[in-house]
Amino acid sequence: MPDYSIRSHVCRIFDRYILKETLLPFFCGLFIFTFVLLMDNLFQLIDYMIGKKVGGYLVWQVFVYTLPFIFSLTIPMAVLVSMISAFGRLSGDSEIIAIRSFGINPLTLLKYPLILSLLLFAGLSLFNGFVVPESNYRLKTALVKIARKRPSLNLQERVFNTIHDGYTLWAERIDHSKGLLTGVQLKESLRDEPDRIIEAHQASMFMAGDTLVLHFYDGEVHEIDRRDPSRYRVLSFSEYITKIPFPSERKGGKISRSSREMNLVELFKRVKKQKKKKMVWRYLLEIQKKFSIPLAGVLFVLVGAPIGIGMRRGGIGTGVTVSFFIFLFYYIIMIGGEELSERGMVSPYISAWLPNLFLIIIGAVAIRKGIYGR
């Protein structure tokens, strides 16, 4: 009885010790991966604000509404970092051997990490189900506002830019802050209408409702009839205006939502109402992802600990490096499964849960090999 009491007391000490060892790597991993995924967006946002003079408030909205989706990925990644870092250090410092000397199976040390990962799973499921879709929708709304304010932002210099079906635009130089283009060519190729090429020294562009307005200065309009090439006309102008209508993304005064921008309640309603198999699968895939990705955090506990013990090398740097490659492979399987499901080749239930099945197999093999002392 005394031995059992001592062993129980030692287990509690080790439980608290393991919990303490995993917390710092978790937050460090969360910060590092979030920063890495934000880097590309940060440069673009700085360019929006400084180079292209988009309003600071709109830029701030884009930044804030980008974060929830990134957190939905980086939180499970941080769990993997914490487990590999903590157990790698314990193994490298021979503390795993010391734990076993007390007759304690290292597998029991996963009690608190598993409890916390299950709480994260519950929280992330709600987060992915309601917060992320709303933030994706508000991000889309902010980007639409930016595109309407600066329609030239999506154009590149000295590249044939397809701005709409039948409309291709070339510009030698683009001043995004003013929406001013220099050395412009616009090719119009519309059904049942002659082909036209508009060449101009300069042009300005802006949105008027759902219509893109291009105001050309000092140029020519070349028009040719496809059915009768001999009918060729050239018109010189000092000013010329053309309007390109865009199909409205608004329904009832609001921007429409895609499946990524619908919460769980909305997705279940769409599944019941939708008749087309392809659309039903798309909605089902989004529903499954809202639970499969959070569950990866739980599975990373079972995968990360044996990997850390087997490596016998800890530290946040090691944890981040190994976690990156594991999650990269996980992400490739996830994206590949989504693509197959979108094409109607694989059930959304299989494609959404296939990456987690991969993690379960890795964790089971690691435990079976006796890394935990079994």
C-alpha cells in the first residue's frame, strides 16, 4: 500500500512536469507557424497600404479576418511541436529511463496532454464550425470592397490579364494608387460581334456599381469582322470610354456565401435542400473538415510523443522542423482528397478523414514497436 501511494504521488509529479514541458513549445510553435503563414499576407497588406494606398481600415480588416483560418491549422500543428519537443528532450536527457525506473510506463504521461487536446478538439470544432466561416465571409467582403476601390490591383504589368470573359488587357505600366495605366491594349472578343483592339497612351479604370469603366486617352480602335476579314476599320480618338459589366455577387443586397463561408447550420440546411450530387458532396466535405482537422490535434499527441522519444533529441527547433514535414504530408493528403471529392471520384467522408487515418496508422505502429517500453 505504501508503495502504491508513493508511486501515485510520483505519477502526479511527472504529470505536472510533462504538462509544464509541453506548454512553452506549444505557444512557441503556434507563434512560429502563424507568423510563417502570415508572412505572404503581411507583405501584400503592407503593399496595399503604402504602395497602393488602400485605406488602413480595410487593410486591418483583411489582416484580422485572415487569422481565424490560419489558427484553425496552426493550433493542431502547435500540439505536434509541443509533443515532439517535450518528449524528445526527456528522451535525450535520459529522463524517460528515469521514469521507467519507477515502474511507470511513459504512455501514462500522455494523460494531461490528451485531456487538453480533447478540450482543444471541442473548442476548435465550434471555432471551425462558426467563427472561421464568418471570418472567411467578412474577408471576402473586405476584398470585394478593395477590388471596387482599386480595380487595377488584380492586374500585372506587361502581362495579358484576362479581366472578364472575352476581355484581355495589356499595360506597360500600372499606377495602382491612382488606377492609371500607360501603354494600354484591350482586346474584345465577344460572340456575334466584331473583334476589337483598343490601343491608348493612357487609361484610367474604376468601378461603377457592377460595371468596370475604362476611360482611354489618345489612341485608336481597330475593328475586324471575323466572318469577313476585309472589313477592317480604324478609329482614332482623344477620349474613349468602354464599360464591362460584371455579374453581381450580391443576393438581396449581400455578397453571396460559398461553402467555405457557411457555418454548420447553414451547411446542413443546404445538404437537405440541394439535389445535385456534386453540390451535396461539396457541403458534406466542408462539414466533415470542421471536425477532422481539429481531431488531428488529438492524434498529434499520440504521434508526436513516440517520434520525440525515438529521436532522442528535443528542443523547439527540432519540434518545429519535424512537425513542418509531418503536417506538410498531412496537408498534401488533405488537399488531394478534397480535389478527388470535388471531382466526384471519392466520397467526402473518405477524403476528409483519410489524413487522420494516416496519423492513426503512424501512431499505432510507433506504439506497437515498443517505443513506449511495451
